[in-house]
Amino acid sequence: MNIIGLSGVATCGKDFFFSHLKFATKKNVIRFGLADALKEELYDLIKQTYNVDVFNCSPEQKEMVRPILINHAAIRRKETHGRYWINKINDRVKSAAANKDNIVVITDIRFAEYEKDEVFWLKKELSGFLIHISKYYVENDKKIFVPPANVEEAKNNPELIYNSDYIIEWENNLNKEQAIEYCSDALVSMRLKKIHNNLLTSQK
């Protein structure tokens, strides 16, 4: 078990988690994103039509082209029962994970709609560890969690929480030390789950 999938609504801190994970382990931390394959597929079209670089654009530009990305991704998912973007990176993920000195992080596990969707792929096919992240702000001594950005997130987020192996709820504007502590705790939980799974296997 050296593959981690990150889930949670937009701006919850999935890439933030990844960027600090390398400080919590001596292993090589390698990132993959299902959305990267989407951006690669639409890069030329969006660049030529709107002069927007989807890999390096402002928040305003990202919001402008977001509907195109979302709709194209949904069409491809529907055509393949959720497997299109998985198939784009599956071999590369497995190749990276074959080296036990690596921890592979898939930073955008978003769907559990189809029978063999992203959660199934991560947990059943890759034997991965699913972390769900929520971010909150404190107002008048109450936690205000960042809400889903769209209908699809609102629909899938409960399933992602239900299927997660580890749940993080962290406050906005964490410092580096705090973020690393969250990452370290997640790694401990992952190791414990691996030990537990090995014990169950040995008892069969």
C-alpha cells in the first residue's frame, strides 16, 4: 500500500496536502492527477480559442474555462462508465507504485458513481488509501466548512467521505509545521491499515 488518493471539494487543500507530504516521509512522493489528462486533451483547443494556458492561468481565467473542462470530462466519463480518465494514467500510476521507495499520490479522486469508478479503481484495483479532506474557517467560534463548488461535488462528496480510510478536517491558513503533522498522522494511519490487512490475509 503505497498509493494515496485525495478527495474533497474544490479548494479544500488536496494539492496543499501533497506539497507537504514530502516533508513527512523519506520516500519519493510522486503526484498524478486525473484532471491533468483532461487538461492535456483540451490544452490546444482552449489555448487557441481563448488564449488560456490551463496549466498556468489566473483564477479568473480558470473560472472562465471551467465549464468547458467539466462538460468535456463528463462526456468522456459517460462514454466509458467513468473509466476514460482512469485509463489515461493507470499504467503510469502502476509503474510508479511498483517502486516501493515511492509514495504515489493521486490528488483528485472525485467520483463514485459508476460500478468501477475512481474510488473502486483506487481501493480495489490499486489497493490504495483514500484520504478525504475538508477545510473550514472559524467565525464566532463556529466551524464554517468550505461548501461543494457545484452540483457534482455535492452529489459525490458524501460517498467519498463514506469510502475514505482517513478523514482530515483542517483550518484555513495552516502553517508548514501544522500541515506536516497532518500528513504524518495520515501516513501512520495508512501503515496501521496495511498491518491490519496483512493480519487478516495471514489468518485466512
